[in-house]
Amino acid sequence: MRQSKHPVPENTTTQPVQPEHKTARFPWYVAYTKPRQEEFALSQLLQQDFNAYLPRYKILKKPAKNALNQEIQVVHEPMFPRYLFLQQPRQEQAINKAQHTRGIVTLVRFGVELATMPADLIAAIQEFEQHRNQASFNDISPLKPGTKVTLNHNTPLQGLEGLVQTASSKRVVVLLNILGKPKTIKLEPNQLDII
């Protein structure tokens, strides 16, 4: 399995090589990476012809306060931060070579034994990843009807609390109590913080 020398973009997924009759007999091992270097370690393992897999989890992320684009972003972050899975594709390739790969701290061990993952568990993680990546904004958004929210620094009504009535990727209708009267207003999702 070969890929380019550049890290895989965040919005794509790298699927593990499906176990074939040649690789099915080799176990999947667990590598522990340097902080925020999962993508780099993945690309380095792929360059060495290892079968490597980094599960990613689709989430919604608020932009930084000073960012020009204040829209909520869909990002794919490592499902297990600092961990990825690898498998040797052939008998003559030493798994210990991965120990010295740039971006990897160590291969996970239990005592002197290398930790392994069953192929069916790798397949289950892959299936979950695919299901999550196909989920809509409403499926993964924490802004559900009835959720208590507070208006944040992105609105002149900062500090007011309310309840979400409806939500989409662009607009959220919030019920506020203003001067003792209920009032609904439309806001962008990045203007709200969940209480």
C-alpha cells in the first residue's frame, strides 16, 4: 500500500487494507505517536510499505475567537489521539522497524509482548468511522431542541441564556426570556455556548 509523501488531508479517511489471504495471518499492532503527529507517523509508515490505519472521528469545531471565518467547521480528528494501527504486509518485513519510524514514540507493549488488535475489531472501528462520517450536521450537533445555551462573545446579547428551539448548520432558533417575555431569535451556531 503506497500513498504520497504528504500527510493525508483531514477530511478524508484512510482505510486499513482489507485482510487478504496473504496479510490476514499477520496481526494488527498499536503504535503510540508523538503529540499531534498521528498523520505524519501514518505517512511515514505507509512509505515503509506497512499497512497502516488511523481512524478519524467527524466532529463540529468552533473557530477561534479571532478567526476571520466564524462558521462552525466540520473536521476529522483522530478517534484515538496519539494511537494508530499497523500491520506488516509480508513475513520478511520486521515489525520492529516501525519502532524507529519518525513520529512514533513506541509500539504499545504488555510487558515484553507487543499489543495486538484482532482484525474483526479493526473492521468494527472502520465501520463505525464510515457511519460517523456519513452523519449529517443534525446527527452530530450538540445543539438539539431543549438544550440550554448562553449567547457568547459573537453577539451583542452576550451572557443571556436560552433554550434551543430548532437548529441547522446555518441557523439556530433560541427562545430567550427578555424583560419577562419569551422571545425567539435566530443566531448562528458559533454564537452559542452549551451550558
